[in-house]
Amino acid sequence: MTTAPWNPDLTGVVGSHSHNEEVRVWRNMLLTLFLYRSVMSVVAQVVIPEFTSLGDSGVRQQDSLALGTRWFLDSNMIWINLGGLFGFFLFGSKILINIAFQALAFLGLYQVLRALPVDLRNRMFLLMFLPSFTLWSSISGKDAIVVFAMGYAVGFLIDLHYGRARLRLGHLVAVWIVFVFKTHYAPALLYAFGMILIFRHVRHKAIAALAAGAASLLPLYWLRDVVDELSFAVAPHFESGRSTREVFWVDQFDVFWRAPYGMFQSFMGPTMTEAMTSGNVMQIATYFEGLFIIFVLVFYAARNLPRLPVHALIFSTFSLFWILFPNYPFGILNPGSAIRYRADYGLFVFAIFAVFLSTQAYSQHKKEVPRSNSVP
């Protein structure tokens, strides 16, 4: 089945019946996603507070601004000012402010869907309906801003993979937001973008991906003492009731030795024991949602693994490591925090499994970006 990319630019469309049908389906997909997320914005304001709190999202549902000469380098001030602008223009309505933040994140989701071939788009579309992902990116929190930026980044990465990337203002804004809000995402993004560019100019892609991945680990080794100290410095931020688990790191370099389990559990969220003994409907639901995510991602990868180019597997492994390792210390001490932070970097993980671990994606890639004399 052809996986030709879909161009959502509808200007001047005078296509066949099948093309018009694709246009209709595309519009319906976007409308359905937007409405679903808007409903979740309302649910988050009206229903969810009856069960649990959603961090400090309500703090930004005001019409105040935070002024300062360096506000553009402070994530809190950017957040405050954006919430203040929304509050001013939306008459201070908390529900409308939530929807405004949701719409911002939706722009990022659109960028990802726009960049995907039709066959692969359905996979990503399904994952965008995950309740926890939708909830955290549909309220007046930093997460919506980060999802907006990561959507532009992931969309550009996919475009670059297919050789049709065009740098636009939104991409520059995304770089600024990621730099200010989530600097620790840089290793994953730099490796992913760097390798996509390198793959165009090397014959032995697998060797290049492995060499670059190994080289990316060297700073981690040289700075192992600093990383170890930083891991122990995370725990105090989860005191005073925020941590629901025992301290994860006990001995020196536990941040490395326990990383495999930590990365998995931080992505997964609550354990089965935590979910079943909590008596909290939300936590039980997020546990089963985590199982569903793991199952879907493993299914995507397993069905393609035997036919996948070697360099794609290496590329995906290091990309996943560099997004999961820096994030796991912030999620391993509290399952609620794990779920929230997963929403921030989820698009990157979803794209790795749905696109870069897909034989369909590489088949289409060869058609659009032909390279002679290349080997796995």
C-alpha cells in the first residue's frame, strides 16, 4: 500500500473524487481532535478537581502579567504572561483560558500530523487521544506550551527525514521554548536531527549511527560525578508529600545502574501495586493507560523489527535513551509527575515508534530521498 505523504494545503484543490475524500477525512480528523481536546479542557476545570488537583495550572488563569527585562528567558514568566494575555482577551474565563492553551498545543499536534504519510498518520492520531496526554496538554499549564514546541520540533524532524523540511518562524519559536522550558531535551533532539542529516551523506549508516551514539555517551561518562550529585538533588524537591515512593537512589552512581528500570517506570507511571492499593480511580485508569501505551508501542516495533534497517534500530535506540534518561529522575519518585512529564516528551517517543521504527516510513523515505550506494 502506498504511503505517499499527504499535503494538507487545500488551496486550489481541484482533485479527483478520492482526493476530495481524503481532504474531507483530514478535516474531520482535525475537527474531532480539536473538539475532543476542548471537551477535556472543560472536564479538567469542572470534573477532575473533584478527584485530584492538577498542579498549579489555576495560578495562570489570571489576567496579570509578569514584567521584567529577561522574561523571555524565564519559563515561569513566559507562562504567566501567556496566561495573562489569554485571561485579558477571554474575560478571565477559566474554561476559555484552558481551551486557549489547548489550542496552542493543538497547533503542535497539527504539525506532526501534517508531516506524516497517510498510513502512518492514523497511528499517531490514535496516540494523540490518550487521556493523560490530552488532559495535561489541554489545561493552562506549561505542558501545553511544551507540547506546542515539541509538536513543531517532531514535525520538522519528520519533514527532514523525508527531505522536505522548510524552516519557518514556528520552528524558531519551538527552539526558544525548548531551550527555556526543557533544556534537558537537547541531547535527544540534537542526536536525532544530527543523524537524519548525516544519513544523507554517508554510506554506512549503521556505523555512523553507532559511532555518534557512542560519542554522545562520552560526556555522560566524563560528567558522571556531576550527574550523580544532581540525581540526589532531585529528591528534596519531592518532599513534603510530593513523593509517594522511597528514594530511588541510595548508593553512588545508582542513577546509572538503576536507569533501565527507572526509565521504564518513569514512562509507565504507576505500578500495579500502587494502582490497586490507592483506591484512586484516576491512578487505576492511568495504570491501564500506561499498559496500553507500552503494548501499542511494542506492537509497532515488533511487527517491523525483522525487516527494519539496522541503522534505524540504532538511531531509535539512542534517540529514546536520550529523551528517557534525562527525564526519568523527575518521574520516578512520583507516578503523577511521571504521567505529567510523559505528556511533554510523548510526541517524540511516539514518533520514534510510529515513524522511525516503521518499515513503511523507510520504504517511502527511499522514494522521496533516494541515495545511491547506501547500505544499512
